[in-house]
Amino acid sequence: MGVLAATITACGSEPDKRCVDRLSREQLPRYECESGSSGGSPRGSYYYGGSVSDKKVSGGSFDRTAVDSGGFGCSGSGGG
């Protein structure tokens, strides 16, 4: 039953998202991606999917649609 619940939840869920510095790919606090933080434009951008190792992200994308596959067992749009 736990697997069924995970499958149903995965169908509508978004990929993991983290706030990341585009140049260094270092993970930042979420407020660094909010508009108006530090009195100007956000320092970071949201990075979707992937993993974090030593505060650096890899294996994902700044483009949400590139990693938004819909989850296991879901019908729907698959990216190509």
C-alpha cells in the first residue's frame, strides 16, 4: 500500500528545487531566490532535480521542464 501512495503522490508532484548560484552552482538559502532580497534582484535561481554534494548541485537543470517527467507510472507529457 505504501508503494501505491508513493506512486499517486509522485504523479502530481514537482521535482526537487533548490536555490543555487548560477555561476558557482553552490546551494544558497531559499531567500536568495526571492525577488527583492538584498534590495535588488535575486542572487540565486531555482535549480530542479539533481543532487547536492559539498554544497554544489549537479545532475539537474535550471529549466524545470527539463526535469519534470511526471513521476513513475504517470501518463502525460514526457520530455524528449
